[in-house]
Amino acid sequence: MISFKQLPLEAKAAVAAGMVFFSMMLSRSYLAEKIDLRMRHWILRLQMALFANTLMLVGSLHVWKSTVTMFTRSSAASSLCFMLWKIAVFMFLALAHSSFFTLLFLVAEEPYFFSLAAYTCLGAYIILIFFLFTLGSVEQAYKFLVGRGAKAGTGNKNRTAMKPVLAVMLTLVLTVIGLLNASQPPTVNSVEIPVHKLPSTMTNLKVVLLSDIHLGPTVGKTKLAMIVRMVKALKPDITVIVGDLTDAEAEIIRPAVEPLGELDSPLGTYFVTGNHEYYTSDVSNWFELLKSFNIQPLHNENVKIVSPKSTDDWFCLAGVDDIEADVLRYSGHGMDLKKALRGCSSEHAIVLLAHQPIAAKWALQERPDINLILSGHTHGGQIFPLNAGAYLLNPFFVGLYKVGQNTFVYVSPGTMYFGIPMRLGSRAEITEIILRS
């Protein structure tokens, strides 16, 4: 039987990740009633950061072997350039690993440069791992199909050396493209959606949809102020924020939230929680802060949106808590569709705000008479190669979907980004929705 000491470093890192994950499960089960909510969730976030780091160690060891170790026997191994390259790779990996901890310790009104650098390295790390794996798989497939000679020739060694060089070059190019793409203001996407049973006096009503702003280590007051200016220029009748507004506690990041007070939609501004609000363990304080800016949280509740032209005409705007509240056992929270739609009958149009597309799917299974659901969460995958995973894990990925005869689901790709200040294969968006009767 192989002992732990005899395991390769990658296997040891995987075992460590499993141990951290197991400790997370134990904490959730046995500490739930013994410590207060905020401390419990802070410990959980710390454990998640440790879990991500131990899991990343497997990839980091592969990166080091591919970009450093395999060149140590070359003639350039003793040169100054190679020494500088080793330092650069080490710093790159160290920054990528530290990104998860900036969420706990480096959040302020504006992002710290260290946080931006760390999350940029994390994005580049994901891309690099993908290309190293893909090019390695292609190399193995080539060897299998062509057949290997009795001895590895110089040509084979050159091809092996070219693999990490090509992966690094592709990573650098895509990282720059991703940073430039994310640095642009969100695009304004105008969408017309027919809403069954919407009163004729409310046709052309304009709803502006925001989602996944993620105020935190890499998004601050300047970015939020830009978003608010763009929203005001659209002159919406209603503004809705469908979750993941923040990644930090309200008190810590309050100065960055102040621009939200300038939103002045005549029929109101509304908010529902996303999974990241529950990760902050500070939802109640966020609700109070948003109310001070005249933004109404819809905590499994609804409001009547009355036509400016006739008080007899209205539709039901409802919002549900994010489903992560149930997973985290967040007291007093959790998706409760019956409570959210109490008083909303099929005689009037129903518009539902639900952060995750899976929640939208569940809501339609329970209440197929909902006419429109507005969601976010997926970020459109945010960066390549995560797009494919986000597509496969969500019943609705991004954009407009028609479900049945009279129901539509719109999924925002996000108004900013989470952590990594990059966009590849997706674009940040402010959605202008024109309702048609």
C-alpha cells in the first residue's frame, strides 16, 4: 500500500483539498447552532478560499513543471533571463492564489491595485491551465495516431518545448483582450418583450435590468457611478437589480454604494438577493442600506406596478430570495414562491425577479402563469473557457427565451464582473426592456 509520503505532489494537493472540503461539511453541520451567523459565514468563506487554493495547487504544480522544470536541463537554465522567468512564474502563481483572500481582507471604496493584479493573474491562470491541458491532449493524440519511434528524437523534444511557449503566448494575448473588453462601459441592449395580459395603457413601459455588479475587491464607486449615469440616461420607468450587487459587508463598502441614491425611476427601483449577498452574511444591513437609497428589496414579496395613465391598470412585480439561502441555512431567507406571489392572480400580468436561471425554471414548474422572469447569475460565462461550463449548468444561459405560449425568460450576462476584471466570449450589459401589451 502506498503511503502518503510516496504520493506525487499533485495527489497530496488533491488530498488536502478533500480534507478542507470535508471540514467545510463538518462546520456546516456541527457549528450551525454554536456560533453566530456572521462568524459562521466568515469561517465558511475562509474555508472556501483555502479549498480553492489547495485545489489550485494541482494546477500550479503542473504550470511550474511545464514552464520551468522542463527547461532546467537546457543550456539557458543558468542564465539571468531564466532566473527572472522563474521569479515571474512564481509571482504569477502566488498572486493567482492570493486573489481569494483579497475578498476577505482588501475591500474598500475603490479597488486596491493588488486586488486587480491578483484577480487578473487568476483569470490568466484559468486560461493557461486550459491551453496546457488542451495542447497536451493534442500532443498525446498525435503520438497515439502517428505512433512513437523507438527513441524520442530532437523533433519530439522541440514540439514538447513549444507546447508551454504557445500556451503562454495565447494566454498573454487573451488576457490583454479580456482586460480591454472588461474595461469598456457595459453595452446597452434594448429588447422588446410581449407580456401577456399587460394593460394597453402600460405598453412601451421601460424596465432597466441590472445584475451581477459585484461591488468588492475589483469593482468600486467609480464603476458604479458610471452604471448609474448610463441608467439615468435611459430614463426608465422601473429599474430592477436582480442580485449579486455586492461581495462585501454593507458597513465596509458603504461609500462605494452611494451612487445608487441617484436612481430615480418614477415607478420605483427594486432589488432581489443573489447568492453572493448571502456569502456576505449581512443581508439585513444591505436591505436597510438599499432602503435608505429608496431601493425596495423584494424579500419573497410583490408590489403592484400601477399604470401612470390609469389607476385601474397594473401588473404584479414579484421577487424571490436566492436559492443559495436554503443551501447556507440562512435564517428567515430562502426561495418561497407562494409567499412571493401571494395576491398575484393570473388575471393580471406577473413579472418575477429571480437571480438564478435554475430558480426561474423551478418557478415556472410551480406557476406556469408567470409571464416574464428576469434573471442573471451566469455572466454569460464571463471568460473563456468557463463559458461552456456556465452554459451546461444553467437551464437558461443568456438572452431571451420563450417558454410555452405566454412566458418569457430574460437572463442578463451581468452588468460588471465577479473578481476577475476580464471578459472573453461575453460582454457586460445594461438591459433596456420595453414591455409590449
